[in-house]
Amino acid sequence: MSATHQLRCTTCGARIAGDAVRSDFRCPDCNGLYEVIYPWSQGWSAEKTASAEVRLPNPGGMRHLWQERKTSTMPVDQSGVWRFRELLPIVRDVERVVTLREGNTPLYEMPRSAELAGVDWLLAKHQGMNPTGSFKDTGMTAALSVAVERGFQWVACASTGNTSAAMAAYAARAGLRCIVFIPEGKIAWGKLSQSMDYGALTVQLKTDFDGCLKLLTKLVQQFPIYLLNSVNPYRLEGQKTPAMEIVEQMEWQVPEHLVVPGGNLGNSSALGKGFLEMKHLGLIQRVPKISVIQAQGANPLYRWFGDENREMKPVKAETRATAIRIGNPASWRKASRVIEETGGWCEQVNEQEIALAKAEIGAEGVGCEPASAVTLAGLKKLVAAGRVTREERVVLVLTGHTLKDPQYTIDYHKGELLTAAEIASETEAERASHAALRKPPLVLEADEAVVLRALEERMAKANAAETQATPGTSK
């Protein structure tokens, strides 16, 4: 087996060499998914672990090395994934990895969202600031680099949008051909346009995401095509690196809570793996509680936690948050294990709560795609339930850029997003919040007096609202 890593089934524990994995990345014995393990991982044999630990730099040395690489001009060092390459030795020649300088994304302070959620200290790790606008880039640089090293010419994925955009960009960079399978009419066109622009062969299927993935899984067993969905364990190796970035940006302090959107559930699994590995290596002393938030219309993991028989039952996914419109998530076992090991929770939020949270995040000048906003909406519920206390430090993981789904934002601000039934179910406070946040465009005659009068009215209303919010303030 490889001296640098192996693959271990997360269901039955069977271990294989990385290049011995089946094309569908499933265990032949139990159909489980694999995870990547290293000589220093828990579960590697005692003799190998002992010798590997001698060769590894100490935690302080690794921290210093990773910080030093930030000043390097080498592409592999400028990547926020490969900068941490000691913790993902999955390719033999790191100088040949496929990178678009992904990672190194900002960690924003969110004071207004913190107040709305009922906590004193809230940060947002914005993975939407990656090259193609989503967290998928961190996983794609890792898995596609493995594909290149193993000699594949074709790569493929099933996608609700973000995976296809990332795969197409990295495949184009590497000179590979790629195929994207998308559910017809059920993705944001901004994401699909990216795949087209990067040269992907795009195939729309008359099914949902789960149907696309099922068909693709059969195809890769018949053709030499490398599968790049999150069932590929190398994807998760790249996607674990934001965990390192977060604690590095917090001066190696660990937040009490990390809140992550839940779709196919690979990202929460990856981040949990990253934190747990850092603790095992002595880089941090504890791990945050990791909570996963799902849309109410695509909530199979939430239902699994509430099922006394613990039986995973796929659902017909329906939500406007297209990035998490997945009813049969591939990585649910990994994600549930991370939630349980870290002491987190799984929560669900409805469409009205998602829309409100997205507008609130946007009002801070940050912005995100709808699926990312489930984190703030879910945090409010966790605080209300006493699962997160006011003084605890919380990090929201925003997975996609606000421009990923501009039509959602436009419809919201024009008051055309929610149905009459959804609006009728809102509380008076929620309606007031929506009214304050919506900013539809003014349509006016091109007349100076008309424009000045309209602006004066808007300014007066804005000043009155600000005075009401902060009584005693002179204007």
C-alpha cells in the first residue's frame, strides 16, 4: 500500500491503497464511502504511527511553515489548500498540482447578524470568495490533481451548480475534458453559465440531483471517466483546509461552534475531519461543536436524527436554496458521525427564514447565496433552544457567493420570492424585518424635481427609522 496514504471504509473499516479504489469510490464489501488516512492518522498501525511521528514537524514548526508560505510567489504556496500540504499528502509531485490560488478566504466579523442571532461574537468564513465563487474549489484542486496524476483525460460530476462550475474551471486549467450532469430546470443559471464558459459538456437530465448522480455512477463503471462528486474522498481532503484557515485566522484559538449548510453533507464531514486531525496532531487542544443546517424541504439528515430507528429515508428535495436541494445525501454517515463526535446538532429552517437571513447577511455588506444563509437562520434556532449561549464564539461557513443566484435576490427585493401561503405564515415581526430589508428599485421619470422629491422622502424615512432604532440620538 501507499506509504503516504490509504483509503479506509467509513462503514466496515476495510483499507485499500489509494489507486486500488473502484471508479464509483464505494467499498466492494459494504458499499460504504472511503476516507483518506495517513501514517499519523488514528487507526494506522502502531509501528507506522511511531515512525511517522518522528518525521513530522512539531505543531509549532508546521504553524510557522504555513505562515511563511503566505509570502511565497510559488503557485502551490499561494494556494490556501496546498499551503497545508503536510496534512494532505495525496499526490507524489506537489509542484504539478492544479491550482487557481484557491482558499485563503476572509473571516468576516458580523456584528449586526450577531445581535440578530442573540450572540456577542459572530464570524463568517466566506468560501464564496474562492475563484469560481464557492467552497467546491478547495475540494476540486485536490481531487482533480489526483485525477491528473493517475492519467485520466475525462472527469465528470453531477451537480446542482457549484460543483460543475468548480470542476469545469479546474479541468480547463489542467487541459482535461469534463462532463456535467445537471437536473433540468433546477439550478441557478449563474452557476450553469460558468460551466459553459469553462468549456464543459453540459447534460441536463429530466430528474433531480440524486437521479443525475445515480446515472453518472453507472457511467463511470463503463468508461474511463474520473468521478469528482464528494463521494470522492480526495475532494474532502481539500475541503478540510478551511478548518486550518479558521484557527490560523483566529490566532490558533478554536471557536465554540461552527455552523455549516447541509446538502450532500461532504463539506461538514470534511471540516470535522480537519478539526479532529488538528487536535490529534496537537495543533489545537479541542474541536468546535459542528452543527449542520438543512432546508426544511431537503432535510433527510434532520429527519434521521429525529427517527428513533435511525433509518436514513431519502426525501423529494424542494427548496429555493438550490445548492442544498439534495434529498439523498451521499455523505450522511460521515456528517452524522462528525456532529455526534463534536457535540453539535442538526437543525432545519424554512424558506422564509432562509430569505430573511440572506437579506440580513447582505445588509452587512457581505452577501451570500441562499444555501449559505441557512447558517444564520439555523443559528437563531440553536440560540433560542439554548444550544448556543450568548458568550460563545460562533463561525458561520458561507459556502457560495451572492452572485451565484442573482435572480433569487432580485425576486426577494421586488417582493416576488415567497408565495402567498409563505407570507401568510410569517409573524408580524418577520414581516416588519422583511419590509425594512427589501430595497426594490425606484422607477422614476427623468425629471430633477421628481428625483429630488423621491430622494428626500427616502432619506427622511431612513433617518426616522435610525432614530427609532437608537432613541436619544441627535440628528
